[in-house]
Amino acid sequence: MRVFLNPGHAPVGNPDPGACGYGLRECDVAKNVADLAAGYLTAAGVEVVGCLQSDSLHEVVSASNRSGADVFISIHCNSSPSRDAHGSESYVLGLHANDLNFEVAKGENQVIYLEKDYKERYAGYDINSPESFIGLSIMQEEFLEQSIQAAKRIQSSLAENPVHRDRGVKQAGFIVLHQTYMPSVLIETGFLSNAEERDYLYSAQGQKQVAEAIAKAIKNYRYWL
């Protein structure tokens, strides 16, 4: 099985570091977790055909589609106005079941506005309108069950660590999931707006545990296929 990993957002110094909290950046956590997961997967005999972090969703999805990957995993950290919000959740492509899912997807999709040709590349997408995402899931419908199975395994694996609250598998209109032509999952590993979870995600131990959980889930998914 071949896996393409996408650490969310861009490295420090670029326009979109993602969620931030007390000097910590989502892009740093996502990159560290993805690199560790890539190492664990390779050691287990799973082929990692890409691990790309970029401000350009177009660049990421183009590379993943060219790679011949069997599954696409995008790794992120969450944020909330409520400092009590905590836990991990995994998303597959679909309609926003509620306003909260829509807000998470809208926040991640904001990155398209940093791209020079976003009007041409994402013609017809209005990230502020839930209605504009109604047709997003049609092209990926054939991959939905596989995406859900991968996401369930990721959530189950993360939940084995008592630090993690399992917020479940959800559906929302993430553009990065829409444009990848393979089973695809976006993981929100935790909330940088929550002090305890922020400290955990920014620690070497926390990043190692999250990466191990993701790698374990992907290995389990391989045997399900």
C-alpha cells in the first residue's frame, strides 16, 4: 500500500502557518507528526510516496494524484474560541452536518486565497456558502466507504491514548479532500486553543504518540483492504 502524507499549512515564515496558540504554530506540529509517521510506516513496510507541506492546495493535490497513492492523509491541529474544546476528530469529504463542521472546513479552505490563480483553480467555490459544497462529494463518492474505514481506524487508534478525547469521524467540504482522487482523510489531531492539549501536541512525546497512532491505523487499514 502507498500513502501520501500532507502536513497541513506551510512552514514558519510563509503566509499560512495555520492555527496558532501562545507562540506555537500548527504547521510545526503537523510537519513533525507527519515526518515521524512516515518513518514508522516505512519501517513497517508501507510505502510513503510523498510527504508534502505547502501553502498551495493545488500543489499538494497535484503531487498526491501523480504519486499513485492508495490513501491520502492530511494532518492538522484544531482551534476554537472555547478554551475547553479538546480532542481529535477525522474528516472525510461530504456535506457539512452542522455549523461547527462547516466552520472547521471553512478555516482550512481559507488557504486557497493565498494562491495566485485561485479564481481559475477553484472556480465556483465560495467557502462562505454551505450550498456551494453540495456537489463536492459526487466525484469522490466511490472512495467514501474506504475513506470512512481509514478515518474510523485513525480515531480508534488515537483514542487508545487516554489523553485523547475521541470526537469521531465527520463529513465536511474540505477542498483538499475533494480534489484528491483516492480515499482521503483529514485529521484534526487536537486543539492548540486548549492549554493542556497544546502542551501535549507540542511535546516530543505527544507528537511521537500521535504519529504512532496514525501509523498503526494506516497499517490496520491496509489489512482491511
